[in-house]
Amino acid sequence: MDSLLKTFTDRIHAAAANRTPLRIRGGGSKDFYGESLQGEVLDVAGYRGITSYEPSELVVTVRSGTPLAELEAALAEQGQCLAFEPPGFALSQGKASTATCGGMVATGLSGPARASVGSVRDFVLGVKLLNGRGELLTFGGQVIKNVAGYDVSRIMAGAMGTLGLMTEISLKVLPVAPAEATLVYELDQASALGQLNRWGGQPLPLNASCWVRDDGATGQPEKLFVRLRGAVAAVEAACHKMTQDVPGTRLDNAVAILDWQACREMQLPFFIPASDDLCLWRLSVPQTAPVLNLPWAQLVEWHGGQRWLWAPLSAQSSLRQAAAAAGGSATLFIPPQVIDTPARGRFDSLKPPLSGIHKRLKAEFDPAGIFNSGRLYPDF
């Protein structure tokens, strides 16, 4: 065991003995996400490095404190990528992100391509984890078919660090697509959703989509952006067919790439709040859900599966009812800036059976309740 890993273990033993809450922190790029931050900081940013990378096997293993940008740069040198496009959330355009690979998995957030390629969880092959007893556990492995029984490693995706300290993560990576194109259409939301569903049932290389209505002074119309990725012939054929189905135009790739990057990092104009008393809400619904009858402008991603909007905190009940009626859920993604105390109930409450499973997992992995207490749900 190296010295830094031993330091983590000693901190965990002491915290468990004294019931001292610990807050696992990498780069801090996602501190805004989830419930309130509590406990002494357990800084893992120094535990970094790519420990194994086999480009021919499409597998990479990294320490949890490894900067996400460092991993993506190493993959790019081999013509490979993290296909789920995890956001790094730099504080502003042009600034380097402090996001780490551990935070990427812990929050489980994916970018524009999520609906087509899968989520963070789908690319996690294995993890090493220090649990609340200070035991170093290994789950999964470095090959796709190396999992027997429960796939515990993937439980860590989205667990917000509440089950333990991930030390190493093995991820599946993919080659960068040979060709890419972005098409843009002037469509209202209902027409855009209907067309996306029709295209989704056809053998087209759909990769990402974004529908947005600009309510600002510029008076831009409602637009649907669709990104295609795949073999050159497949992308070119899809561009021809899709612009025959609906009149549209093809964007210059140099411009489109910057727009999709801004979408991934939530730096599009839509993500600038009109006032400090608004919250950013994320509604996760089935792709086939119709237009939601809500009075706030929306940005729609994931072929209809993810819908963003700015609304006041008082709209929490109506938004959660609308999402539930559509078969989904609503998350308070960014709270209003004018509220001094942390907003509560960031995630939809769990139904009793699922809540029981979460609590039993927490008790098994972290019996003293020291890791990221209350970060996922207020009561555990």
C-alpha cells in the first residue's frame, strides 16, 4: 500500500472510531450538485495517474484523483474517447476544469451523447474502494465479461461518494467516430420530439440532439440540432435522408463542435439565469414523453429524455408532479443564488422499498455513516 493510500486508510479508521463525518473531494467542480456539503474534507486530488491503458483492449484504469482533462488528452492521442462525454464544469469558458475521474463516476453525469451511447455507469468495468471500515475492496475488473453476481462497481456511479472512497476506476473507452455532422431544423418542440422518435426507429447514426427556444431579445426561432456520428458513408447517407425528411441545413463542423462542447459544459446562453431567484431544474423522462405543459422555456436533450428549465423554488411540487406523470423525475440541479441556506430535497424522494435498499447498502459499506453524509439524501 503506497503512502497516500495509507493516509486515507488512517483517516477513515480515525473518523469511524470518532464518528467524524468526512467529505470526499477531488477537484470540487461539482460541489454545487447534490445536498449540503458536510464534514472534514478528505482531499483525493493528489491520488492521480493512469495506472494501466491498453488501447487495443479499449480499457483504461485511473486513480480517482486523476484530472478528467488529463485522461481525455491521453485517450485523444490514441484516437479514443469517453463516449458518454462527461462534463467538467469549468467555472467559465476558456478556464481549465478541475474535474477528476472519481468525481465523474461519483456524480454519474453524462453529456449530449448519453441517450445514444449510454451513461457513465455503462462504461465502468471495475473499481477499487476503501469502505467505512478502511478495507480496500475490489469489484469488477478490466474486461467487459469479468463480472459474476451483482455488479457492485456500477453502483458507485451516481452514489455521490456515500458508499466509500474510490481509489481506482477501470473504464471502457471507444474509438473516435470517423465522421461527424450536425443538422439544424426550425421546428417547434412537439414536431421536434415527434421527428426524433421517428428517426430513432430507423438505422441512422444518431448521436446527440438539442432542442432550444431562445426567449431573449434576439428573437431566434425554435431550433432542433441533431448530431450524427459513425462511418463516413453512414453519416453522409443520413444527412441526405434526414434533410429530405424535413428541410434543414448542415452546420460547419468547426462551429458545431464548439456548440456541442458548450452544451456539454452547460455554457450555452440558455444556462445563464435571467434572475438570481431561479433554480435550474433537470427533468428526466422517457424519450417518448410529450411536450410538458409548463410555463417555462426549456432546453431538451437526449432525444427528449432530458429537459432543462429555469423555474422558482416554489415550483418544486408542480415540476415533480409533471415529471412523475410523464414517468420520470425532477432534480433541483442548481439552487437559486439568493438563498443563503442550502435548498433541500434536491433529488426526488425514494419510495420505501428502494429507500430500504439504499439504507442497507449504506449500512454495509459505511456502518459508521462517515462518508458524504446527507449528500445524496438528507437522512443518509
